[in-house]
Amino acid sequence: MSPLRSEGEASFKVNRHLNRWYDHGLGEGGNLIDFGLLYYNCTVRELMERFGPDFTVQQHAGISFHQPDKHPETESRIQVQTVRPLFAYPLIHYLHERHIPLSVAEQYCSEIRYELDGRNYYGIGFKNDAGGYEIRNAFFKCSSAPKDITHIGKDGSELHIFEGFFDFLSFRTLYPKEQHKDDDILVLNGAAMFERARPMMARYPVKKLWLDHDTTGEAYTKYALSLNEGFQDQSSLYSQHKDLNEWLSGKGAVPKKQMKQRLDG
């Protein structure tokens, strides 16, 4: 049964491997932060105050979807085997479907071969500052330990902040380096990393937010703007879409001829 509402039939589903939930009756889902915001009907600041300054998505007592003794977190079970330049056609095709040119992706991403529960897989890997990877393919998303943010550039005049690396790749597709050569990038690799990244963010007088249009992203945007620390919301560009990559994909901003040449080459 759904803990978010009264219902006669069970419609609340949980994926313990991805630590995600979905309420079919509400038509909403997400991670533990999303759940906490809806369950307690509060803001990000209030949720953090409720659970203390060290609150993270993994430490949310009482509503964890994992059973730690039997189901260790996916990222702790992933063993990265090899890291090489992007090559596999399914991964390049996946980039094509999400309107990311290979020429952009190969600047920041690698092809990761990894083992999970005794089976071998591969995906597009985006490295974080601690040496772990965010890994994506058309069927699965996961992370290898350790989990961390990705900070690109050290001395820029402005900081662009993204939840995930596909939104960052979308930004680079729309705005090549030459247009923002003096700006730095922060990829949170999950909105729950926002508070951990605040000391680094504080070094920048201007911080531009490109967060998702969902419960968590909008809550963190509202929270950041309330801090009066130079944050600016950039999400009006994709106001009718969940995130920047969804807007890019729908808009078709990347010339298909260019994408086909990269695939055929």
C-alpha cells in the first residue's frame, strides 16, 4: 500500500536495486529525497533540519528501500574492469537518441566495462572527483563507488550546476567551450549531493542552476535561491520539460546530418 495516501489496491512499487519508487495512483516517483518531500510535505531545508546536517539520501532513517544485510547498495557491488574511449555502437546510438554528439561526449566520458553480481556489462561512464563513475546505457543507470561530485575547471568566473552528466553534455552541445570559456562546471551526480558541494560553490559569486523540473530539483532550486548566495535559476529555458536533455531531445537542436556522420564515421 502507498504510504503517501489512502488506497484500496496496492499501487506503490519499489525498485530496491536502483533505490527508486513509483506510486501509480499519484503518477509520481523518484528517490528517497522525492519521497521525503512528499511524505512530510516540506521543503528541502525543513527535511534537512528534521534529519540533521549530515542527512544524505543513504541515511534517511525509517524510509530506506534497501535491506542492507541482504541487498547492499548497487554501487558497492559494481567492479569497474576496464576504461576506454567510447566505441561500442549501442552506446553511440544511445547518445544519438539523446541528441548528444559523440564529439562532445568523448571529451568527458569513457566506455566502462564493469561486473555486477557476477555478470559483465558496459555503459557510458562519467568520472567523479573521487574516482568513481556514473554509468549509463539505454537500459540501466548506476554508480561505482565512491560517490562524489564532478568539478570541471578551477578558476572560472561563474559556476554552472547540473544534477546529472547528460544535462551537462546537453549544455556543452548547445554552448561549446568557446562560448563559456571562463565558466566552470559542477555536476552533482544526484541532487542529494547539493549540500556536500556548498563549500566549493561558495567560492563563486555567480552560480547558475540547471536543475530538474521534478519534486527534488524544484525543491533544491527554491532552497538555493533562498540562501541569497548568488544562485540564479536557468530552468526557464526548459520549463515545459523535465530537464535540459529532455528539452534538447524534443527540440532536436543537434543537426541530424552531423549526428549521422559521427555514427557512420
